[in-house]
Amino acid sequence: MTQPLDQIKVLDFTRVLAGPYCTMLLADMGAEVIKIEKPGIGDDTRGFGPYQNDESGYFMFLNRGKKSIELDLKSPESITVIKEMVKEADVIVENFRPGVMKKLGLDYESLKEVNPHIVFASISGFGQYGPYSQRPAYDLVAQAMGGLASINGHPDQPPTRVGSSLGDMSAALYAAYGIMTALFHRERTGEGQYIDVAMVDSIFSLLESNVMRYTIEKIAPKRIGSRHPISSPFDIFKAQDGYIVIAVANDPLFKRLCLIMNQPELEKDERFCRDALRTEHVDELKVIIEKWLQAYTVAEAVELINDGGVPSSPILNIQEICEDEHIAVREMLVELDHPVAGKTKILGNPVKFSKTPPVIQKPSPSLGEHTEEILNKYKNMTLKN
Amino acid sequence: MTQPLDQIKVLDFTRVLAGPYCTMLLADMGAEVIKIEKPGIGDDTRGFGPYQNDESGYFMFLNRGKKSIELDLKSPESITVIKEMVKEADVIVENFRPGVMKKLGLDYESLKEVNPHIVFASISGFGQYGPYSQRPAYDLVAQAMGGLASINGHPDQPPTRVGSSLGDMSAALYAAYGIMTALFHRERTGEGQYIDVAMVDSIFSLLESNVMRYTIEKIAPKRIGSRHPISSPFDIFKAQDGYIVIAVANDPLFKRLCLIMNQPELEKDERFCRDALRTEHVDELKVIIEKWLQAYTVAEAVELINDGGVPSSPILNIQEICEDEHIAVREMLVELDHPVAGKTKILGNPVKFSKTPPVIQKPSPSLGEHTEEILNKYKNMTLKN
């Protein structure tokens, strides 16, 4: 066995982002992921830009290494084929709105009759039960309802959605951890089971200590921009040609920063001499630091501050991080040769295994690319169109 | 076997957030997690607020269900005890700066000699290799270097750290998925291995399609606040007493919104009649919608808009989400009885299993609570102090 999920078969009913990212995490580990797509149309994201030679970049990065079969979920023949496939499958993943799989006759209760060992994972906005379970689920809604938007952004600005789809991505990650845990359990006991992951629960989990601050102190944390709630100066600051991070978490580090800034008197200033006082006067301190930073470019400031023994870093934009040597060395951008799109660079897998590294070599499938292969396998079944 | 990770033993060398959250995800599934802590001091987070009866809420929520043993990693006797423990362990997790475990003689190369079946996971800021691997790792730095800060926030504001520690949380999640995958592989082959997860790689992975937009179009996405890059109005809007989400992703939904607002003429306005045009004139459209929203409270507006068939939701703050019925029903806040702190509510686990639900019943350990029990077990070893 060369990859951890060799011989593991995943029936993938997912669309758009959360579900496809989850099954991609399984495909990277060697699972055979069979993506069941709507005839003639396929996953919505096949129509999402950006495009390369008319292939969707969005679809390509989320569906690498998967197979595609076109099946009309409303046709009884398709359902028959799917049930044949379920007999040999190990995992099912879907991210329809709760209730849809049941209407199709493809819910866990129905399919475990066909294969009691199946691990069946559902990803949805609000979960399979609970008062909001039927609400529509956009990432924006999950971030808003999950509490994250309320603590993201600057105090004088509105609550802010995080600039990437964390509701989808975090639900996908929790589901991948759940599916692997369930597969491990099944390997030891033979038991299959059902897994329910909600985007809102996932976002709520990412709030980490913000939740404790409320449950213990009864104070709801608010938006505080980029700064640290307790230590200062620990924030993003403006230099001549852009922004930098300075991370001072204690008094000795602040003393060093004062020396770097050639303003040793600040260390004794009664507003700044202790961490708690600095946080109390954080706005005044920021003005002083940014005034000093006006004399330096980002590159100069980061070097000067680090050389003086205080942690500092630039803030990379998407171009800079994509071109960065560290990302290249870590194989976080992987070149893939797609039969239609040609050579393209897609996101790598951030888990680096010594014995069974993720293999990211097969491109995403064209719509229905494996329909014939798969139908032939399942008892030479053919479908009416 | 009642829980998936029954009989799985984790040696936990982690501190602060990323590592402890990862091993908590294993403890929730039934693993015996033995936290190795610095004598007399323990995990730094034992000194982080908020406190309840002098117990750190931060420590309590991240370390539930774990055992604590005090061991001085610089004493040869401790190293001897640890190597005895490694013989019986299944998983090791650590989040020191790269190189520290090697200096202690506790790196993977050394410990696989003791137990070749061990799964050993390291979580760090920049990973175990690559040009920046030795740089200090704060969540703020990971978010800045990973590209996320550059696309988080409003266009007229500086790059913004997300208001929770996503660098830590995402690295913990990727590591949990990696560890479970490696355990599954070990169950089938007997092979142990080493896993390396970096916060910067994890943050970079969360950027999802933003990366494609650069690699294919060579345009680096920028901060666009809460709005959708392609569809409008799909954003956060101000009502009388707070903010709401409105999610209009196509022309028919916009028509409905115009009817709800009693401004049917907008639908035919040449600035707003198609989705692409609305995104081009998104600022003007936002002014019109927010002017209309001045007449409604959040509750009124959300009801009115949803009733009209357009997705809308409130934006919950931390208090509201913690008190929300959905979160209660989904067991996302779990009451725990801690011997010192008393009753406290901590974050639940967002993965809902039908057969093997996470058990969150044992509180976090006091410092060294299990030292004697564990030392007695490992050949009645005792330590010089």
C-alpha cells in the first residue's frame, strides 16, 4: 500500500466548495473519489472563473485526482446504479440542504440497508437538526451567524466577513477529521456510521478563547482590528511603502524596541512602562511607532526590527505569497498538467507525511469522463438518457 | 470499544493553542492524552485569563479530558521515563520551534528507534524545512505571511488580522486530519511516520480560490470588505440598530429584493439591471439599500427580506451566539464540572457522530495531577526533583 487511502472508495455527491474540498483531502491521500455530477452541467463551479483554456480554475483546484460520472439523481435507473456502487463504497459525502438526500432515497437510513459498513458524512450550513437547519447556507451567512464577523475588522468599521470562505473550508476540515476518525473506528470494529458537520458550528469552534471570555466574564469580545487584546505593541503598522507586523508581548521586548527606535525614554514613560499600560494607551503608542516608521520601507523596517531582537514580518499580498520561495520549497503550489487547460499551478496539501506524502498528480476530470468506465464496472449497467 | 480512539495513547508535548487544540480533538474521540508539562509552571496558558476561581478558562477549554504529568525535559531521568512511555504510545504531538525536540533527544529519528510504529506530528509556524523555518511563529505573523491579512478587511483600511487565531486553529485541524490518516495507515500496515504541519501553509491553504485568481489571471485579489467579488448586493448592510446580511446572487433574486424595498424601478435601472452591472455600481447600490434599511430594525429587516424570498440573516455577536438556541441544541457549548473552577461552559466538538459521539466529560487536569499514577505505571519509576 503506497497511500493511506488506497482501496478506499468515496462516493462524492458534493458541489461547490465545502464538500469538494473535503473529498479532495481524501483524494490527496489516495482514495478513489467518484464525483457524481448532473448530466450536461456538472458541479456549479465548472462555470466559475477564473478560466484557463475554458477550464475553470476553481473547479480544477478542488477536484484534482477525482473521477466524474454523470448521473441524473431523479432517474430510478441512476438510483439503482448508485445503490450498486454503495455496496462497494467505503465513504459517502454530500453537501445538499438537509432533506434532499432523503427525498432522493439516498439518505443514510436507506443506504445503510445496502451497506451497513458505510461512513456517510453530510456537510451543511446549520446541520441536520436544530431550529435553523433548513435555512439557506452561504459562507457569508455562516460567518455572520457563527459570531466571527462580529469580531473581525476594525472597531470603527462594520462587522466584516473574513476574505476567504472559512465557513466552507473549516467545515470541510472538521468533516475530513471526522471521516478519518470514523474510518479508523470502522477498521477496528467493522461499524459504519453517520457524521453531521455544520458550517455555523465550525465557525463557532474557530472563535477559540473568545467564547470563554463571554462564558466566564460575561463580556462579549468586540472588533479590535489586528492588535492583541492584552499585549502591546502587537499589531500591524504602516511603514513608508506598506504595512508590517511588530510583535512585542512583554516588557523586555518593548525595551528592545525603544532602543531600535532610538527613543529609550519611551520605556520609562508612565503610559508605556508596563504591558497593561501600553494596551491602555495603545492608540498613542501606535502613532509614535508609525511616525518613526515613516523613515523606513517595509524591507528596511522588518530587517532593522528583527536585527534588534524584536519579532517583525512583512505582510504578503496574494502575489507575493504565491511567488514566495518558502511556499515553493514547501510544495504548497503544485504544477499540474491538465489535458485541456494545460500546465496550471494549484494549492498543495499542507500535511507533510514522511512515508505516505499526498500525491497530487491527476488533474480534475472532465464532466462524465469516467461514466463509461464506472458503469461497465457495475455489472455492465447502461443508462437511458 | 465505545469511542474511536479507545486504547490510543498520545504523548502531548504541546503548549499554548495549536498543539493543545489538536490533541484535544484526539481526546474528544477517546484517546488517552498525556500532557507533559514543565514542573511548577505547566503550559503557559495556565496563566492566561479569563479565570474562574483562579482556573484559566483558556487552559480549561483546550485541555479537557487530558492527563497531566510534570516532567523536566532537561533532566536525563525524565528522558528515560519518556522513552519508556514512548514504547507504549501511539502518537506524539509537539509544537516547539523546529530543532527543540532534537536538542532534547526527543525528535522522530531518536524516538522511532524506541518505537518504530509511532506517529509523530510537529506543528510549527513555518514548518520543519524551508527558508523561514527558524522564524518565530505568532498567529499574527502566520496570518500576515500566509497572505490572509492582505485580503481581510475593507479596501480603505489596512490589512487586518482575522479576529481569532486561525493560524493556530487551522494548523491544529490539518494536523488532526493528518494524524488520523496516519493512524489509519498504521492500522492497515503497521507503519508509523512523521508529520510536519506549518501555520503559514495552513493559512495559505485557507485562501482557496484567491490563489487561483493569481496563478491563472495574474491578478492578486485585494481587500473588498464583506462583499462578494462577483455578485451584488451580497454583503453586510447597516439597519437601524445594527447590521444584517443580504445575499442576492442572481437577477431574479434582485427583482424580489426590489419588490421588498418597494422600489421596482431599480430592477430596470441601467446601473443595476444585471449582476455584473450591480457589482460595477456596488457602492451606489449599497447607499440605496442602507437608506431603505434606516426604517427597520435588524429583526424587522431580516424577517421582511426573508419573507420576500431573499436570503438574509442577522450578525450575531459573541454573546448572542453563545446564548443562541441553535448552539445549545447542537451541543456546541457543553457544561463541565471542574473540581476547582466549578461549573463552566466550554466549546463542544462540531463533528456529530451517530455511533461514537465525542465524549466531553472530563475536565482539564490540574498541574501534575497524574504524575504519580503515570510514574507508577512505568515500572515504578520515581524522579529526583
